Amino acid sequence: MSDISSGLIKLAYRGVAGFFILLLLFIFGVVGIALGFAGGLIIALCWIPLAYPEILTEFNIVVIGGQGTTDPVVASLALLVAGLVLLAVGFLFLIITYLIGKGAIIVDKELANVIDSAFSGSGKDRIARLERLAALHNSGALSDKEFEHEKALILESEE
């Protein structure tokens, strides 16, 4: 198969795989950023129950056990823990995004090598090149020395 064919096959595989990897990176990245932002926002606001304890009569902050609390310290700690958990999960999603991207680069290089080796240097191509070379030599377009040199190049390049 020609270089153009292998290039088109490479482009098709890389295009489809690249689209799905890009979609996956986008989803994981957006989720990671959103979770990190939400966690940071909750952490930034965890002081409110301490400064304004009367807010706990209107907003029920659920703590462990599914019960609401009216204690401002417990409410602030619950918000702090929830914010830290969201922040940690957000960073975990961003780390996964990085690892997916890094792995995709490695897989893309391996895929390109596999396609190149599968479609280039086939035995039929080698024989066709030698036949063309012999035809040029028989027609007088190549001297004996040029023929032997080109023949050696073809045989060496295919080993």
C-alpha cells in the first residue's frame, strides 16, 4: 500500500480516536474545574455560620447522621469538610485528565508506528521496486553500476 494510503488510514484512526479523547478530556476537565471551584467556594464561605449564627434557623446544614445542626461551629466544620472533599475530588478529576492526555500521546505514537509498519515495506512493494529497477536497467536507462547500487539500497532498506 502506498504512503498516501497509510497516511489516510493513520489520519482516520487518529481523527476518530482524537475526537473521543478530546471529548473525554473536556468532560473530565470541566467536571474537575467545577468541583474544585465549588469546593473552594464552600471553603471560602464556611465562616458564615460562625459570624451569623442566626442563619442556621433559616438554612439547615446537614451533618453526619442526616440531622441538621444549630451549632455554628459544627455547621462551619461540616461546610469546611464538604468543601475540602469537593476540592480533593475536583483535583482528582484534573489529575485523571492529565493522565488520559499523557496516555493518549503515547498511544497515538504507538498507533502511528503500527500503521506505518503494517502498510509500508511489504514484500510486494519490494518486488515491484526491483522489477521497475530491472526494467530501467534493461532499457539502458541505468548502467550496471547504478543498477547494482540501487538494488543494494532496496534490499538493505527492507531488511
